[in-house]
Amino acid sequence: MGSAGAAAGRGGLLQIHSASRRLLVTCWLAVSARALLVFGVLALPLAWVRADAWEYLYVALVTVFVLIWEIYLALALTLRCPACGRCFLVEPRGAKPPGARRARYCDNWGTVVRDVIRGRQCACMHCGAHCRIAHSERYPRRTPV
């Protein structure tokens, strides 16, 4: 933790080796759970047209949503920042830390998820340390043609 904290203090990027794939999967689970929730709200007019079809769709959506969200929570509570040791994807209540980064139209948690998915790096919402997601040798980074 000493060298990680020193690298974070100098503004360098930290490499997350062991949790890279889990962090990426966790962020995609959060996005897919929210997409299911939006789909459920958009499919709500089906309840007025066909009540029997809506009942099956509702049960399936709720079941899948709860399953995905439970897996997400289990993974999110195990992922920790290498610099401060706090959970990456659990936003604190109350005042946000000064090192927390916020993207337009996102809160601190949404910014971390967006940065992990889009840029394969993020800033910890608790201490502001920059973390880069390690790429697997099995799936190397694609270079633009």
C-alpha cells in the first residue's frame, strides 16, 4: 500500500492486475441492470394491452434484474482501490471527497463506471487516485487500422 499510495500522490496511473477483469464485468453488470430497468418501464404500456403477457414479462424482468443486481453487489463490495483500500463502486453518503471526479450528467459512481467501460481507467471516488485497467494477454488491446 505504501508504493501504491506514493504513485497515486505523484499523479501516476496505478495498475490493477488481479481485479481488472472483475472490475470490468462489475461495471457491465451495473449497466445491464439499469438497461433492464429502463426496458421494464418502457414495456409498461404492454400491461394495459395484454395483462397476461405483461405478467410473464414482469416476472422474468424482475427475476433477471434481481439476479444481476445481487451479483453486481457481491462483486462491487469486494473491489477495492489499491491506494486507499475503499470500495471502488460504493459511493459514500453526504459530502463527496474533493478528489472525486464527476462527468457531465453523472454522479461520482456513474463517472467511475463510465470511465472503466469507455477508457479502461478511472479515478477513485474516495481518494482521487488514478487506476488503469490491465489488459489481458489473452485478449490484447486492439490497435486502430
